[in-house]
Amino acid sequence: MGTATYIKDEAEFDQQLGEQGLMVVDCTASWCGPCKLVAPLMDQLAEAYDGRVSVFKLDIDENKPVAKRFGLKSIPAVMYFKQGELTETLVGVKPYETFVASTESLLAD
């Protein structure tokens, strides 16, 4: 993969949720300034964990039902899923090491 790819809609989101064992989803929007700071970190994470963790981006403007379903009130928000279950949500701009730590804990459990 190498970079985080966009999920088009809720149906694709649900499909990926069912297929991927470990999944990181960056909830973003084109108008969101802080999201632009997180985006390259997600690509870096996708590269570092290629083959072990699937990293995706989700435009919440185009996927309001997903945002509502998980109670997202602000972005950027990065959701971590294991076997289809939400395990953690990080809201706001964080250092790359924070995303790595959460990813490592996802792998460790």
C-alpha cells in the first residue's frame, strides 16, 4: 500500500471493517487545516506498517453517517479498529510517535 487510501462510502467502510484485522482510519475533510498536518503522518504510518495494519482516510463530509455512527464531533480524528471493533480514537493533531504507540498497542493485544 505505502500510502493511506481513501474509503469512498459507508458500504466500502463496512466492507473494509469486515475484511481487515487491524485498521486505522483518519477522519478528515478538505477544509480542515489541522487535518492537513495529520495526513502525511498517516501516509508515513501506512508505509511503516505496510502488510500488518491497513491505514485509510475517510472524508467525513462525504461520509456523515460513519462520523455519526462513531460519535465524531471534531476532526482530525484517527480511529483504531481490531477485528471490526473500535479500540481507540485520537482527536486532534498528535505527534507521529502517539500514532505509532497506538498502532503498536493494537498489534500487541
